Amino acid sequence: MKSAFLLGLILNLAIVGTAPAVDTAEFNIYGSTEFPATGNAKAHEIFVQGLLKLHNFEYDDARANFIATQEMDPDFAMAYWGESLTYEHHLWAYKNIEGSRAALAKIGATPEARAEHFKTEREKAYHRSVEALFGEGSQEERETAYSAELKQIYQNYPEDLDAAALYALSLITTSHGGRDYSRYMQAASITEDILVLNPRHPGALHYNIHSYDDPVHAPLGLRAAKVYSEVAPSAIHALHMGSHIYYALGMWELGLERNIRSYEEAVSRQPTPDDEYGNQAYHALTWVIYGLNQVNRPEESAEKLALIEAQMNQYGGQIHRQNFIYGRAAYVIDSGDWTGSLASVSVSHEGLDPFFVATDQYVHGVRLLKSGDTDGAKEALAGIGGAEPVAVKNRRAMVPRLLHLQLEGQIEFAAGNQEKAIALMKEAAEMEAGVPPEYGPAQPAQPAAELLADTYLAIGDNQSARENYEIALESFVGRQRSLAGLKKASM
């Protein structure tokens, strides 16, 4: 399938621009695809449903379909391929390679033994792709090898839209150094081609949004954002995904509506609302917390954060603690509620990665500094990490360094050392400007250019404040704190 990017843009305006009624009987409310595979016809229907769920990142449900396929037809080799991929949560930083290897081991102890079960050359190519992904080597090496195998399937079988979609996703996944626009736009071009041929392909819609979910390219993702939740309304993640585009464009009300629907659907599938939340519920809920602050509804934002606090107190696991940290940072920074009860909740950092530890220590440090506890703020500064410069182009990876500079700058400013404070904040702002923005709620939770602008505003340098608020708004379109600051600086 040759690239037809511009044609895709034009045709999608006509084909995907509005959301036609969904025939749930035909599309099974997870989207539509055709995927030939060797095996029992009834088992094949169950397999295809699993594949659709896989494209929607409904990993647990997809796994159930693939296992049901295996039980109905133990010789259905592609069902083991599918199950192996349900343990590899692309873009979510969750990997269970042992689970993937165990799924493949069901049909053979070695790659050679497993290969005998895949009957066609196309199926054998798919098998080689997962052997590359779950074989030897580092995560990055295996992801790169997997992408190369998918590229071969994509080129050799141009009618295979699922191969094209999976290859597009792999291009995003292998952007290891941060958001590489050339790779993202290559992925976008592939998804546009798919949508010309199948406007209801869930993988194409899903990965199209991921390709475009930055402020520069987000307008190109509006078509998919409008349609995806209608094509796959049973997919919790599909209900959320449109907000990637809406938040990138500052379209807060539309983004909130998508995330509220996604969160409520996730909770509705639990035996009771108080049961333990999973990733789908939390992903939407933390975005709701951020979005509510952008539309000046901080009381509701606090109520949503309190739900996570209750989950954290009851279950205490890593997923609950990191989502509380993420949601709490967005809430207190954007609302300014540094003295409320939610700001002072203590969270264990055991097992958390540096991003969450740094975010929580930053919030803790700023809260203490605002209360006059400079020594406590300095202790929090030491806990952030990031004391030394870093050579990375991934914004998430540089968050500890960015937050260290920002808290250190605020400590210096509180001590009356304005020149040093501004120098530290400038360093953070320049680092931040040197990498593309991430999707969704602000990363870091305190944008560096915004904090620098706040500081200029505090010393009466309104021109510098305006310049830096405008810089912040380029990466964080429509962000309420920056807009409010810009208004003050323009008076």
C-alpha cells in the first residue's frame, strides 16, 4: 500500500468527517476489520473480536477472546500470537514479557517448534514478529526488531490493513528518544491510507489520534477524534481517546465529556463502584481532574481527586499511589489550593518510578515553602533527584531535572536571590522548550515557562511575563493558569 497522505486527508473529510450511526450487529461495537487466519470458522469470529479489542487497547478482554479461540480450536496458531501481544501494553510503559513468552510456549518450547504451527507465509511472518518482540535483547532492541518485521508484512501484504495499523503503532512506540515528528507523521500517513479503505478500522482511528496528539498537528486528528468513540463505543479507551486531540487544542469541554464517559463506563463494569480501579478508570479520571481546573471547576476537581485518595487508602498499591500523585499535582498547581487537606496527604514512594517521585516531592516542597518551612522545602528538593544536568530528549525523562530547577529557583526567590532564581527557572524553561510537548495533562505538572512568567510578573516585569506565558501557551494551548497570567501581565 503506497502512501496516499494527501488523498487520505481529502477523502477522510468526506468519509470520516461525521459519525454515521453504528450498526452494532455488524461492527460488534469495537470497530471493523477483516483478518484471514487458519482455523475453525466459529473460532475465527472470536479471534477477530479479540483483534479489534487489541487495537482498542482493551487488553484483558482481548486476551479472553484469544484464549477462548484457543479452547475452541487448539490449532488456531494466530490466537497464541494475539494472546502474546495482550501482555505488551504499547505506549503505557507496561510490559509482562514472561506472560507473552508463556502464551507462545503453549504451542512449542522453541521458535522453531512454534513456527510449524503457522500454516501460511503471512502467518509465519506474524509469528516472526512476536518472536522478535519477546526474544532476546533490551526492550528498545526488541521493539525495533518487531517494527522491522511488521514493516515487511506491511510491504508484502498491502491488503492487510491490520499489519499496516500495527506497523504504524510500532513507529510511534520506537520513537525512543522522545516525540520524533518524522516517525509520528509516517505513522499518521499509514493510518490515513487505512481509513480511506476502512473508515471503521479501530486501530487506524486509534493510532491516527496518537500520531497527531500534539498542539501543532492536533487539527489533523479532529476527524478521528470525532468518530472513534462512535465506531468503538464498547471500548473504554476509545471513549477517552478523542480527548487527546481536544486537550491538545484547549477544547476542554469536549475533552471532559469524553473522559467522564470513559471513567463512568470503566466503573460501571465493576461489581460495585468502590471496587479497585484499573488503569482505564484512572487514565480517564486523572484527565478529568486536569480538565476541570481548565474550566474553572476546582471544587469538582477536588471531589474527583478525593475518589483516588479513597482508593489509595483502601488498596494502597502502586497504581493508586502514582495516580493520586499525578492527579494531586495537577489539582493543587492549577487551583492554587496549597493549604487544603488534599495538598498535605502523605504518599509512599515505594516502587514508584522517578517521574512520580519527583512530581510528589515537588508538590511537597512548594507546599512547605509557601508555609514558610524553607528547611522542609530543601529536604524535598533533595528528594526530587535531577540535581545534575541530563542529556535526554524525552520530556518525561527530564521531569526530575525540570522540577529540581524550578523548586530550587523558588527557594532562591523566597530567600531574596532574584537573579539566581530567574537563572534557574530560565534553565528549566530552555530545557522544556528544547523537546516536543507530551500529550494530555501538562508534563511536568508545572510548566517551566509558566513558572518563569509567574516570577517575572511578581517582580513587575510584565513584558517578560507576557513573553513567557505566550511560550507556555504554545505547548499547553488554552491552559487556564497561563491565560490568567497573560491577562494580568497585559493590564
